[in-house]
Amino acid sequence: MRADAKKNYEHILAVASVVVTQHGADASMRDIARRAGVGLGTLYRHFPTREALLDTLLRAGFDELTAKACELETASSPDDALVSWLHDVVTFTGNYQGVVAAMIAAIEDTDSALHASCVTLRTAGARLLTRTQAAGLARSDMNGDDLFSLAAALAWLGDQPSSAPRAERLFRIIASAIITNRPSNLSLPADFQMNQNP
Amino acid sequence: MRADAKKNYEHILAVASVVVTQHGADASMRDIARRAGVGLGTLYRHFPTREALLDTLLRAGFDELTAKACELETASSPDDALVSWLHDVVTFTGNYQGVVAAMIAAIEDTDSALHASCVTLRTAGARLLTRTQAAGLARSDMNGDDLFSLAAALAWLGDQPSSAPRAERLFRIIASAIITNRPSNLSLPADFQMNQNP
DNA sequence: ACCTGAACACCGTTCAAGT
DNA sequence: ACCTGAACACCGTTCAAGT
């Protein structure tokens, strides 16, 4: 990459980080180019899609979350590890308004520049869930895809002004639905049934 | 209202219903006017905001859901009533893509034409929740606002192609977090009686 | 009264022309 | 190689001019 191109690339990223933080993932591409003092075509040359820009912007955070999941796979209590990681994912995603909508859209769109990151993240979470389920500490009737959906739903609620103030409570409610706290090998009353409704 | 105006009004609604069903709540207003064979100004005269159009479009459904909540307030099992109503809300909202985002935004925007409907709906749900909590069948650390947020989150997941296929499972997971089959509070009134499993 | 559509200020995206 | 910005096809919203 030519020196001037590299300078542009980095400057665009710095400006985009500010603009996306302020105005969310749907911020005007034109606005980003304008504020970066760069032609609109230059922005699109470096980041052919909005998703490509977001992926580069969030790369460090994504990698950190994936690394954290790997570390937590050897934590002493699988359920605490899962909940802690879920919390980190929701918190990170909540930093940029509207980013979770792009992520959940990318998970099924193999052409999206965000696709790979999201799949990696989902897989990392799935491992933590499987481990917790194996210990009988998470409900067995869900999988990694469901976990990712629930994380996305929580992050989306955090994006909404009407729900954001209660985000932590909503997190605890959903976390409690995932974690069972009841090892499956424990003897239960004969009439015991999971908290389910028809 | 003049006869020609009334005819326009009703034709716009009919066309809008089709367009919003097809393209979601963010459908182009221009497109709606175009397909209705009406000037753009005529559309805005009858429905000054997108929310006003949506509210009129969804009015019948909103009223039905509120009425259903009132009926269910005398149902034999409060928990079943709550879950059944919640399911109806999520299903109805899911009929129009993106409508739930408009609703959750309207709940805090007193100027929105959707505000009143959403508040009414939330209040109706809150009553069902309170009744279930009074019977010791719903977790006590949540309120009607939380219930509305959870319903919105479920409806939003239903809007996403990656989650929609698992919508029912996700519903059951969250429903199970709300419903508690055993009272969590140990210090109950002396005359408290468990009214389950008759 | 009511309707129309041009006008304005925005988008995302592309691409010929410049350096 | 890389950058620029006009061009194109869209938006939502308003409002002077028409019937």
C-alpha cells in the first residue's frame, strides 16, 4: 500500500470510530468521508461495504471476546464463565448502537464482511454453553445459535432508550433462563418438571 | 370528510397494508403513495407521520390484544394466561417486519402516534404479570416494563432471518424465565395457598 | 377542501477523469 | 496507484399552485 493510501486508510478508521460511536452503525458513509476530509470514492476503495468498515472497526474487540472465551473454557465454574462471557459480548456490542443488527444479519449472509467474525464469536460461545450443559448447569434444550440470538436480543434492548436503563435486570432474567443451577444427576421429586409452558 | 378524501384515505390504508406487509414498517412512503395512485402530499395529509399510518394500520390488532388481556384476567391459571397473551403479542407484532422497533421507540416518545397504543398494551400486560406474581407463579423481580421489553426482544428476533426459525424455542426459553413454578419467597402470608395442580 | 408534484436536503453506490 | 467528486437513483418532508 502506498504511503498516502495507508495514511488515508488509518485516518478514515479513526474518524469512522468517532462517527460510528456517536451516530451508530448506520452512520452516513458520506458523513464519514466528509469528516475524514477524503473523497467518497476513497472511502469505498478502502472499505467496499459498510460491513467491511465495521468489521475492521470491531476486529480488536471481536478477537478479545474470542480469546476470552478460550481462556474461560478452563475456568472452574462453567456456568459463571458462560454468564461472564455473555455479559462481555452484550456490553461490547452495546458500545456501538445498531451494530448488533448488522451482526445478526451477517450471521446468515456468507457474503457479508462481518460474517466470519460473527460465526467465530458464535462458535466460541457455543463451546462455553456445551461445557456448561455437560456439567448439568445449563438447560439442555438450547444450542449455540440460540445463545447467540439471546445475546443479540439483549444487545438490541440495550440499544433502545426505553430498555437500556433496565439492561442489567433483563440480562439477569435471560441468564437465569439459560443457567439451571440444578445438576441433572441430582435426584429430584417425581413430579419435578422444567419451567415450561405449553 | 369529503367523499373523495374518504375514498383516498381508505385506498391508501389498503395499499399501505399490502406494502408494509411486503416491505416492513420502513417501507418507502413515496412507494405507498405511488402504488395508491395518490400524490405524496395526500398521503402526508391523511397520515402526517409514518407512525400515524402504522397506528391506524395496526389499530384493530392492538385493540384485539388489549381485549384479550382483559378477558384473560379472569382465566383460571394466571401463568398460562400471561404466557398465552405474550405469545399473541409476539405473533401479531411479527406479522409486520420492523414494527416492533417502531413500537419500542414510541414507548418513550410521547409525541409518537404509536405511543398511546403501546402504553395501553404494556399496561394490559403488566396487569397479567402482576396477577401471576400475586399467585407466586411469576418471578417477583420484574415489572410490566421488563415484560414489554422481553416481548419486544422476542418479536425482534422473529424479524431476523437467522433467528426466526427458532422463534418458538426462544419464546419458551424466555417464558420459562418469567414463570416460576414455585414461589421463591419463603416468608408468605399465613393464609397463602398454592393454587396449582388442583 | 382537498390534491398535486416540484423543490429541498439528504442517502448509498459507481465510475470517468484527474494526479 | 490512488484520489476526486459529479452522476444516478433513491429517500422523507414541505409547500406553493392548482381544482
